[in-house]
Amino acid sequence: MTARIALAALALAGCALSRKAPPLEFHYFSAESPAAASPAVRTPAGDAPRLRLGPVAAADYLCYRIVRRASARSVDPYETLRWAEAPREYVRRALIRALFDSGALAQVVGGVAPTLDVEVTAFEEVARPGGHAGRVQLTYRLHDDQLVIARGTITAERPARGSGMDAVVAAIGAAMDEASAELAGRVVPRLRAPAQPAPTEPAPAEPAPAAAR
């Protein structure tokens, strides 16, 4: 009798394990700015500073899952909410619009020119008691082939206007545009600043005339 009960329990367990769990339904969102739909591209002037946009990297956890920050030390990914593209791709296009489409700089892909490297260190929803917001943080380094010209970190945060994930995604996109515009506002003046002349060595002192005898 005991053996029969055990076999029946095993059969029920096997049926439960063989049942397939319902598939997850993923929802995809785009952080693309509305400005990307109808970009106003201006041709840079002939004397516009030249710049190469280097790699736009991202923190390892910033891939396709949308993440939510609940504290300064905790970031949790959503199970079924995804970006249609990796955040670094959205940021790269936003930087191109801010740096080059305005005509302030000439984008180069070869030759000698300063290079801007960017890392996306935050691209997230921020949960607060008063409401949710979108937050984007960019760390940058502007350099030539020898020296670092400028470096820093830019953080932009925009409140979600409304409820639901669409409002949060729009806030993240707005924060991305704000951070990109601020980065352009820092880089362009540094490239337009006149080059400082190299320090000159003082001329050697002339020998004192010999005293008359």
C-alpha cells in the first residue's frame, strides 16, 4: 500500500514538472528622442573644430533590460521590460545630434583630431516617494594622441510626466538629451579655445663686459 502511494506521488510530481510554464511576454521600449525623427542637420563651417567620437561604452548591467533604482546602492532589472536597442546606441545618436548636427563641430573618422570617449554609467528609472524619474549619467574623456584635454561626469534627471512605463521611458530619453547637450556645451568651448603657446626658454644671459684695466 505504501509503495502504491509513493508511486502515485511520483506520478503526480512528474506531471507537474512536465507542464510548461506560460511563456514570458516581453515588452520593448525605445528611448529615442523625438528630435531624432526630424533632425535639423547643419553643415559645419570650414573653420569648425574637428572631433572624433570614440567608443560609447556602457556599464555591464546596462544592456537590454530596463533597470529601476530604489536606493543609492541598489539597481533592479525588470523581468519583462526591455530596450529595443542597447542604451549605448541611443546615447551615441544623441551625442551625434548634440555635437555635430548643430554644425558646431566637424565629425571626422580618420586623421589627426581630438577624440571623445564616453561611458554610460546610468540609464535608469528612479523610484521616489514623490514620483518616478529618468536618470542618465555619462562619464567622458576628451583627449588627443598625447594628453587628456578634459574629463568629467554629467548627470541629468527628468521627472516622469504621467503614470506608466511610457512616461518613465520618455523621462529617460529627455534626461539623455539633456546630458548629451551639456556634454556638448563642455566640449565645444574647449576645442574652440585658442591653443596655448608652448613655453619659451629664456635667452641665455650675455656675459658681463670685462672690467677695464
